[in-house]
Amino acid sequence: MLSFRFEKLNAFQGKSAAIKRPREITVFSFDDSHKHHLDGRSLRYYYPPFVQVPYITEKNRIDLSQGFETFIKHDDSVNLHLNPLLDTIQHYEEQTGAKLKADILTWRGMMTKIFIAPFDMFGEFEMNATCYQNQLAKAAEWKSKTQRVSSSLEKMQFWGYKFETLATLPKQWQDCTRGEIEGRDTEVVNNNPQYCSVVRTGIGNHTIVIGGEVDAVEGCKPDDPNDSIPYIELKTSEDFRGDDDFAAKKFERKMCRFWAQSFLLGVPKVIIGFRSKDGHLQRLEEWKTMDIPSFVKNRGMRTWDGNVCINFAAAFLDFLKQHINDEGTWTIEQKKGDKQILLSKISDEYSRDIVSTKFREHRATFQFKATCEAKTQE
């Protein structure tokens, strides 16, 4: 068993490691039944909910608990591993004839866990990895130590999905009916549909392909693939008074995760719906993703440092590439409160849960165009 220790963060301070702007390669979707589709059918469009408007009195503020009884919740006990991402990459390669090369292939959630590890006091995860065609693939979800989600936590999770439903439309505003726009408060909340972006980015010495869910787009996607896409990340958080330092510090720590999730996929804006303790939407706040670390450093409580997160991730990926160098199966684990991430080889055989047989056969038999490699503009 190997250990990547980080009791002291001095080694990760200073100017951040080299980073490359995330560039979208392709997209995929899950539909209302969580069936995978190789297109963007589940893309939602941001249109703010009716909050902070003069004709809604305080007692009629939006109740995020409305519709909890009819919530259609995705069954996350079924682990799809990397398969949707690999199937999407296979389709992309078949359509373009170009092999998508990268040092690391993973889900955005995995990289987020690593990014925030230096400052996450409750960090806890377990994921698997292997080396395939000189590419490090990471899969599997972090394993929760809690067997049962409390009813109060379940309702708080619903509030986030409810906010997403209230803040988005299935089509651009001009193509929606008045009923679709004004009836979002009674729309059945279903978290099966997802729109996912696949991007290539770089951190330190590593080129990374990441897949992750995008909540919505503001306006529309640009025609020029080199232009930044106005995606947004939607979040909810409990509102607090300006003089409540404890609550402000708690929120600032949450912002570390908000920033990392958006930064990794190249999502330029985070929109936060602040709610009351009992789940009533109070107000909206917009943050530019790239402004969040500087706010924490210059005007906040300095509970975390974006450069440290980037340097930590770059160093940890160096560690993985050094030690995961065959097609065995490895476990990457952090226990709650530990200032170390453990790396253990659990099998000399590769796990089909990480890189599927279907994808392996595709890479072994597909005739790629000579000297053709998928590229993104740096």
C-alpha cells in the first residue's frame, strides 16, 4: 500500500501548475428513464425562477419542498461505471476516425474529490483505476459509509433538484409556451435526465478527458467550437446574515466544491439559489467561476486556496502515473479526516468495470485514420 500524504500544504502553495482551458469534444444525454443517448437532447436552458419580484409577498416565496411526494428519483444503486463515457468516446472516434488520446480518463466527480481533498475536512471516497493503452482510467463512485439517507437530508437533496427545475426550460425561451415558463413550480421533478459534456483539459503534465453533467446553458451554445460555451452550474445553499462568521465560513468551504466542479468542465458561471432553513427560496446570486478563488483570497476568510487545489491535483496525478503502470486493478481511497490518500493494488487482472470489453474491442479492431488524432485548441 502506498500513501500520498498532505499533512502540510506548503509544498502546494505558490503559482499554480500549468492548466489548459477545458474544450468540449462531444456530448451525451440520459433521458427521462436514464437511458443513454449519443446526443444533446437533455440540454436545459437557464431562465431564472420568479423570485425577488414585487408582486410576490414574503409569505408566498417559492417553497422548494413542493412536489417532494411526486419526486421521480434516479436509482443510483445501479453503477454504470465509465460505460456511458466510453460509449460516447467510441461513437466520437467512429464518426471522426480520430483516436481521442489523453493521459487520464475519468468522471468530473472523481477529479472534484481530488481537487478539494486538501481542504475537505469530511473527505471520504474510494475509486478504482487501471492503466490502459498508456492511459490512466478511473472509475467507480466513492463509497458512502452511511447506509441510509435521513429523511431531512433526502428533502434537502430534493431542494437542489427542485431549484434546477424552477430555473430551467426544456427549450430556448422564445420556443416555450407561457404555460411551460410559468408552470415550472408544479412540474414533476425528475432527476433521471442529464446532459453531459465531455471535455479535454490539462493539469500540470497531464492531459485529461473528463465527462460530467451540465445543468443548463445561458442563451444558447455558440456555432464556433472555439468560443466559450455559456454553461451554468446551479446550486442551493442556506442563506445567512452578513455578521454570521460561522455560517459565512461554512458557505465559503462549500464554494470550494462549487468552483472545482465548474472549473474542471469549463463552466463559466455558478448561480446560487439561497434558501431559508425550511426550504423557501429567498434570492439568487451569480458568481463567475474564475472570480471565486480570488474572492476567497482577497475578501473572504481564506478557508481554501485555488492554486493549492490545482498544484495538489497535479502532484497527485504525478503520483498515480508513477505507480499505476500496468493493467492491474488499483484502489484509490481517502478515509474521513485523513490527510493522506491510499493507493493499493487489489488485482493483477484488469477490471471490466473500468474499461469495458466493448471499448477494448473497438480500440483493437477499428481502423483509425493514419496520423489522425483528436485535438482541441490550447
